[in-house]
Amino acid sequence: MAETLVAAVALAKSFRNGIAALSSVDLAVSRGEFVGVLGPSGCGKSTLLRILAGLAEPTAGRLERTSDLVGRIGFVFQEPTLMPWATVWDNVYLPLRLHGVARDAAAPRIAAMLDSLGLGEFVRAYPRQLSGGMRMRVSIARALVTEPALLLLDEPFAALDEITRFKLNEDLRALWLKLRCTIVFVTHSVFESVFLSNRIVVMTQRPGRIVADLAVDLPETRDNALRLMERYAECCRTVSRRLTEAMT
């Protein structure tokens, strides 16, 4: 069996205003997995992701992580959060600069990452000159350029139009096949979770609990043609049923 990279054990999270976000969450993520976290809005998906990233502390339970995760977690937020005064190249260079990597040493890695995300021609562009989809590509490039062992994405494509979202789904899936880093992807879209993930966990309404853990039996390589296959549609129906049960 694959090594467990990070695990939540009986996690609970309540805020000072009395809102209980999570209750008794158990989730183990193995090295190299692509895990989708699916649930209704406000169910604690983002809170769970922030705890996995070490950006928030649980109220109860514990988080177990392998030692090699220290300093090797990438996080992509719902908004690109780019520096508006910096070029695409400098935005992607930021985490490497913070780790003390010189510009010359970072250049080949940045160039390869930008090329893999279709941004090679935009290295000198500023965020204001890019579309929403391209800004999100820059954000993903910035998270991946450090070669993280664990990449956490919090509904990064939710605000994008459907055509752009579909293309970014394909590109992210292809990058995962190439890099084989571990990914946990939060979404409230059944179709997106099935297309991207090898495994989907379904959460209840707040306080969020995991009530289903589903394997996605689809080809490793996925493109737009997959969306027209009956096998994909059946997976979506299965996940949708479990989501409906979790919400009711």
C-alpha cells in the first residue's frame, strides 16, 4: 500500500463565534494521490484544507504528517493573489526567492513551469494584462515551482467561465500525471471532482463530516472527450447521489 502522506484523525474545528465548521473528520491521503473534496458551500471544505496546510489549528483531534512535508506544501487559493506590481516571472519566482534561490539558478525551473502551463510568452506581462484563467495559471505555476510534495487547491476555478475551467481541468490533470505530486482539490462541482480525481471524499453540511469515500474508475489520461462517455456520466451520477444523501 502507498505511504500515507498526511492524515486527519477525528478532527474538529469550532470558531470563537460558536460556529462549528468540522466534526470528527477522518481522512488519510496517500503519496501520489489526487483526492477531490466535495461538499455543499459552507460545509468546512476550505477549513479542512487550511488545517492540512498548517494554516489553522484544529479544536480537537490531530493531524499526522510525514517529516518530508515540512516546507513542501503548496497552496492555491480561490483567488490568484498575485503581486500586481510584479511580472509573471517575478510572481512565480517569489517562493524560490523566499527560500534563498538566486535568480539565475531559478530561471530554468521557472521557464519549464511557465512553458508547461502555456505561459512561456507572458513572462514579462503583469497580472492586469492577463485573463482570469491565465492569472490562475500563474498562481498554480507559483505553487508548483517549489516542487511541493503536497499541493492543496481551494476551488481555484470556481469563478472562471466553463470553457476556461474545462481547459484548466485538463491541464491540471496532465500536470499531475507528469509530476505525480500529491493533490487535494476542494470543489463543489460534481463534474469537476470526477474529471480530476482518482478518489473523492464527500462531506456533509456544516459541521462537515466525511460520509463517503469513493474511488473514481476512469482512465488515467483524461481529456474533453471523456466528458461525453457514459462511464464518466455514470461516475457523476454515483457521486451526485452520495452528495444529495450527505446534504439531506
